[in-house]
Amino acid sequence: MSLIPATILTGFLGSGKTTLLKRVLHESHGEKIAVIENEFGEENIDSDLLVTESKEQILQMSNGCVCCTIREDLRDTLRLLAAKKRKGLLDFERVVIETTGLADPGPVVQTFFMDDEIAESYLVDSVITLVDAKHANEQLDTRQEARRQVGFADQIFLSKTDLVSEQDKDALIHRLKHMNPRAPIRAVHFGEVPLKEVLDLRGFNLNDKLDVDPDFLKADEHEHEHHDHEHEHGHEHGEHCAHLHHHHYDDDVKSFVFRADRPFDPAKLEDFIGAIVNIYGPRMLRYKGVLAMKGTERKVIFQGVHQLMGSDLGPEWGKNEPRQSRMVFIGIDLPKDIFFQGLEQCLVPA
């Protein structure tokens, strides 16, 4: 049986997850999806009860979807669904998991890597985070869960953008990109997003593409220097200040990208990554890289979540392609200087 792709849907309370899920459950899209929800809430879902277990309720929807509530452990629910699929009792092709609005997506993602039975049945496709444009700044300022949800995202959907000004929306996008430069951001209205932009994103798979806007952080560092320089000379640049609005916030979830033109020494890099993961693992939300490694003509792809990481050989470097390693780290108060110094020391001497 091929692996079942799993999409993890997260976002703070009121961000629009349920609206998006309702569309998945009720729309005629021809997809056979099992939706796992932490709770149904007050709303009664119109359908025939298919199976009643002691801990889960599984409902068959009219459009071929399956809906399942988690009573206790996500692991048990995933095992139950996979077992029923194997036995031909349930027919579905993929899973969408809705986390609660206050959840840190980390433990949900880790479930897929730490349990052998689940790892043999499922493949994490992507983490999708919904962000409420109207209340996002306040939530990001005050709630670490909201910041972690952004840090974990492979794709960010911005809801309620019609309730904020264009300037505020741009400032929010800028702030989100600083926290997570690898997640594309798009505005959605009342959950109206094509399913092809929710499913099969392959945001979590090991592949040779590092999804980072490579010039975003670079350009911003330049702007910031320019900004400081202008103020030393007493010039007023209102627009420029508005553009750098995010600097008023001190988000603990931040990202940085390490680049190197020399290849890595594999043994040194393994030791260093092992050491930093040992110390900072709980604060390392997502990290991913495409690496040039001494001793191989192929790209080395690696990524991790907290203390869990893996690497894989990718395709060969192209003939005229610069062999530049790129690594992105997204985490909570990670010491960029220590990471950079350590990684520099893992490079083959010039």
C-alpha cells in the first residue's frame, strides 16, 4: 500500500480553519479525504454514522470524505484509520488533520516520525497555517503558539484581509516573512481556496528545492542599514518607516539563512548538527537545506523538526550550477552567531 499523504492544518482561534474544513468536507471535489478533527464543536454534521468506536466517531460524508474526531491520542486515531483502510472498511486517499487553535504543531508533526507503524503508513505532505489578518499582530505579540504555528508553516493562508488596510496587510506579510521566509503567503476569502493549493504541496518532502525567498532577507538587511543611516542624518522617511514596521516587534520566532560556496566536511557537519540539535532542538521549529558535500557529486538534502532530522541524496549538481550550500533555520531565539561560526568551521578549508 502506498503511503497516505497527510496535511496538517493549523492556525490560531478564529483564523478560518473550520471554514476551510467545511468546504473540504461538503464540496463535490471528487477527492477521498479523511478529515481528523480535535472536536466537532456544537455543529451537527449531517450524515450517517458509519462506525462508532469507544474513543472515535467516524462519519462518512456524502461527497466521499470521512470525518473522524480525536477522543484521546492522534496516534491511535491514525492507526485506526490506516487499519480500516487496509481491511477495506474505509476508502480514503489522504488525511487532513485540524489542530486546535492553541496547539503547537510540533508534536503533531513528530507523531509521523516517531512511531514506526505510522511512518510506514503515512507521509507528511505539508503544514498549512491560517492567519487572521485582523487580529494577527496582537496574537503574534502575546501568544507563542501563534508564532510557532507561523514558524512551522509550509504554506500560509491570510484570512480576513478585507478587514485591514493595504498598508497593514503589507506590514503583516513582511513580519510573517521574517519569521518564516520559506512559506508562500496568499490571501484567502472565507476559505475559498482551490483544493490543489491545499493538497499535494510536498512542502515537507525531502527534495532538491529549498523553498526560501533567497533575496528577501538580504534585501531587508540592506534596507535596515539604509534606514539607520538616514536617521543619523535626521531625514524623515515616513514610507520607509512604515515598511519596516515589523522592527517594532521582537518576535522570538525568527529565521536566518546560511550560505556557503565551499563544500562541507561530512563528519564535521554531522557532529556539529548533532550538537546543536542536542542543545537547541526543542527551540528549532524547522530547518532545511540543500548542501554541497565533499566526496559526492550529488546534492545532499536535509531537514528537521525539533530533535528529529533526516538527509537524503538528491540529484547531481548541474554542469554550470554554482555548488552553493543553503540552509534555513526557523526557531525560537536561536543564537545565529553560534550557528554561523559552527557551520563555517565545518567547511572544507579554502
